[in-house]
Amino acid sequence: MGVTLALSTILVLILVLPFKVRVVEENLEYFFFAMGLVAVGVIYGLGLAGTEEVKEIFKLASRTPVMIGGMPIGITQVVLIAGLFFYFMGDRVYRGINRLLFKIGFPLFAFIIVVTLGLVSSIISVIVTAVILSEIISALPLKREQKIELAVIAAFAVGLGAALTPVGEPLSTIAISKLSGPPYYADFTFLLRIIGHLVIPGVIVLGVYAWYKMRKYAPDPSLAGKTAPETGRQSLRMVIERAVKVYLFVAALEMLGASFTPLIYWYLSKLPGWALYWINMVSAVLDNATLTAAEIAPFLDLLQIKSALMSLLISGGMLIPGNVPNIVLAGRLGIKSKEWARVGVPIGLVLLMVYFVLVEVLKL
């Protein structure tokens, strides 16, 4: 009872404070890291984790690998290397992006970026895609609110698309690992086969939505070849700080995910499929890979697996902590929690309702 109350309190704090307390919103990475430390302290202090388990949690938090070319590379290193590349070469890249933008028109450009990067994320990994996307959006000659809207839509697409292969993101890697034995013998294309018909149309629909929303925005020709003032070329110090903040955020999610594992096993894993679908909205602030590890098991049927995965993938786009692309985009573009939620929560709720009908009602 004590651990349930303590961890539930932490969950309420990370759900509420970023929207209510300005200093928390402006220092979200440090806040989440602190909450992660507190959560680990809770499970250790109440005897749910020993010294070795705590050491393993911190080991995972410091490593946070993604698979690139078959090699595990830390997320922080990817962000730092990409940041340095754009620091030295960004002007050329930005000019090229804007030339293409003014040639094909902004709505079509938005559609192409969302769909292409959404699908390619399953091959080059979600973190590489997120870094590329953040730099592209930062280069667009648009106002702040327009960039936020496009960034959130694109983040949903990338989060969905990355789940199609085990190299895309940790969620898909864990799902394949958990289902690699009988009766599914999951291989590299397993997730593509069971949720591809749901994910790929979803990415395309998000691309169409981006095209529709961006029709009313006219790029400012005076900004062609430049970045907007609020997201302009970063200093070397800012590039390094951004990598550090990404590390703190992802490490925090690792700690929070590991700490909440007891609650997930005690409560969430025992819920019926339809209820779990909606409860999985907590992945908007918790690591969806941890939820996947707790929920996905070989004894589930394909419908249950599809339902759990789709709800986790969609919910991850609703708030900044929900997915790595959100964290990277918010950090690069300076998006605040309220700004992200204002766009992400309505999109997420609509997608959740649509996919609930498709998976739980129509059994697709």
C-alpha cells in the first residue's frame, strides 16, 4: 500500500506540475530527472529493489542505446554528433531546405516530410529521425506556433512508424524479444505483419493532416535560407547543453519506468484488453518500452498484442515525455509542456478513439 501511494503521488506530480508551475515547465529535464531519482529511492527504501537492481537501473539510464547499423549507440551521442554537424554545416542545409520548400509549396513539403520520416524511422532509428526532423523544422520560415503544430504532428508519425521493425525504437525491440519464442516466433518483420496495416495508413493520414493544417500558412520569403529567431542557429554551448538535457530526460524515463514496474505488474497487467487500451495513456509520461515489457507476453492473442501496442504508440505522442522524438523536438524548438499538450492531446485522443474502433470493435 505504501509503495502504491508513493509512486501514485510521483505520477500525479509529473502529470500536474509541468502545467501548473512555471519553473518546472522551464526546467522539465531536471524536474523529471529528480522525480526519477525519487522514484528509485522509493522502491529501494521500501525494499522492492536491492542494491544490485538499483545499480542496473542506473546502468540502463546511462547507456540508453539505439541500434544504428547494427551497433548500439547512445542517444546522447547521436544528439551531440548531429548537433555538431548542423552547427558547422547548418547554413547550407537550411538554404537547401528552403529552396525546396519554395519550389514545391509548403503543404506538399509538410506532407512529404511527415510521411517520409515517419516511415523511414523504422530503418534509421527513431532518434536519428528525430534529430533530422528537429533541424528541418527549425529551418522552416514559419512562426513559432506553426512550427509547434508541424512538430507535434510529425512526432506522432515518427513514433508510429518506428515501431515497424526492432531497430526503430526500444518498444519494438522489446516486443520482438518477448515474442521470439512459441507460439509466435517473432522475427524482424513480425510487427510489420501484425500492425503494419494499422501503422502505415496512420502515418499517411498524419501526413495528409499536416498538409491540411499547413495550407493556411504562407512561408515568409524574407526568412528563406534562415532560421526563425527563436530557433535559429545554436551556439556550441547550446548544442552541448541540448545533448546533456536529452540525456537527463531519457535517463529519467528509464528510472521512472523501472520504478513503476511493480505497479504495472500488480495492476495494469491484470486489466481486460479494452481497459488496458485506455489506461496505457500513462505512456504519455512513462517509458512505453517498460510498459511493453510488462504487458506483452506470448500467452496473449494477436488482437491483445495489437491493442496494447497501438495504444502505447499513440499515447506516447500526446505529451513531451511520452517519446524520444518529442523530447528532441521540444528541446531543439523550445516547446513548452502546455504548448505541446495543446496540440498533442486532441490529436492523440482522436487517434485513440479511431484505433479503438478499428482494433477492439472491428478486430482488424
